[in-house]
Amino acid sequence: MINRFHSKIIINTLRFAILFASFLFCSNYSFAQNVKISVNVDSTNILIGDQINLNLSATYNPQKYRVQFPLVMDSFNHFEVVERGKVDTLMGRDENTFQQKIQVTNFDSGQWLIPSFQFEIQDLIGGEPSSYFSDSILISVNTVAVDTAKPFKPIMSIRSAKMPWYIWAMYIGIGVLVCLVLAFLIWYFVKTIREKNKKPEFKEPEIVLLPHEKALRALQQIKQDALWQQEQEKLYHTQLTDVVRNYLEEQFGLDCLDKTSSEIIQQVKRIKALATSRQPLRTIFEVADMVKFAKSKPTLDEHEQSLVLAEEFILESYKRIKPIENPSS
């Protein structure tokens, strides 16, 4: 009876252990189906100094799980990290694949083990966090085969490399540019020093003539030209009246250049200093108008008389205003 009781207890215990193990196996299998972890390399046989890619990937539903990639050190077990890529995401229908590529190299010949890496997995539905360890990977790092039967070749001497033509052209261009800049600077400084040391040129002061002096000089030039003797009566009287008009504008401020002879006479009437000069002025303009518009030909005496009247008009009018301009004289 006792043996049979003990046998039942042992049988029930075995059944419970088998059921518990089956439960664990199914749980791990289900977990493995939901989160897939992969760690691999491009090649397990390389030459010393070659670079290979260490590929880390995890495929899972981000709505249910969160996977933390392992932190790969810059140097581990004779391997050195050359370049560390970012974690890329490949979108799937129900699952996403997260990948990271890390480029590593090794400078020690032999067989070296890439260690196991730990992935941290968190069940977002409420399960306990767990860790997943990848398999280690054995890498063979080989040296370059050397045939010792052949004689050693001597070390090549240093050879000078020919400079490309565009380098020569660049140097020549830079040299020409530097020469031009130096030439410009020399010219600029020499010019500046000369201008500083240059003595100022002596300029005779410009003689400013009074209105009556300018008019008398102009009449003297008309007298020397004697255009009326060359059958240029119209030009002669035009120059003569222009001298008178300019004098009236500059000396008395009258507007004469665009006015007719009669309009000028009307303006002259308003100036007391010209009261006694109206008649000679009228005679000068009347003779000039007859020559220019009526094509009349005055005698030689009339030509000379117009010139004399113009000189007298200028001198007499200036004498009348001179005491006003210079009271001390």
C-alpha cells in the first residue's frame, strides 16, 4: 500500500514537471515567434586589416514589444569599430524590422571570437522584461602569404614624381598675379610720394572785369574786325547790339536778351541813371533793326556812328552809377 502510494506521488510529480517544462517550452517558442533577433557578419575569414560588417537586426511588433539594441564598444576582443551606422527601420504589415550595421576590423592574426551581444526585450502588454543573448561568431584573421623560397627583392628607391601641367600653370598664374600686385603697389606709393612733394603750380589770379570794362573791350574788338567794311553789316550790328544788351543785363539787371528793341527802351525809361542815354540807345537799335530786318545798307558814317554811340552810352551810364557804387571815390 505504501509503495503504491509513493508510486502515485512520484508519477504525479513527474507529470507536473513534464507539464511545467512543456509550458516553459511553449512560452519560449511563442516568444521566439514574436521577436526575432539576428546577429551575423559578411565573412568569417578575412585578411588582417580587412573590414567586415557586423549586422544587428530585430523583427517584432512595436505595438507589443520594445527591443533595446546592445551597446557595442569601440574596441572588443582585438576588434575595432571603424564606422557605426544608425538603426534603420523597414516597415512591414504586422512587424517592423530594425537594423544596424557596424563596420569592424582586426589587425591581429589568428582566430578571434565576436562575443555574444545582449538584447533587452520589454513586453508592452504587461510581461516581465527579458534578455536575449546572440550567438558568438568565430572570425579567422589571416596574414598575407609570403613565398620564402623566392629571393627578397630590394627596396625600391624614392622616385620623383612629375608635376602635372596644371600645377605648373597654377604656380605661373600665382606668380604673375603677385608681380602685378607688387607693380601696382610700387606705382601707387611712388605716385603718392610725388604728389606730396610736388610744389603747387603758380596760377595767375583771374582778372574779373566790371560790366562796363567787358563791354568796352568787346566794342574795341568789333572796331578792329571792321565787319561793315567786309560787307557783313548784319553780323556787325548783331554783335554791337549784343554787347549793349549784355551790359544792360549785368550792370542794371534788365532782361534784354529775349526782348525786342522797343521793350528794352521801355525798361530803360524806369532807370534814372539812363535818362539822358535813351536817345543814343534808340538810335543804335533802330539802325540795327533796319539792317537785320529791312535789309537796309547804312553808310560808313552811320556804321561808325553806332559804334561811337555805344561807347558813349556805356561810359556815360557808368559815370552816373559810379558814385553810388563807390561813395569814397
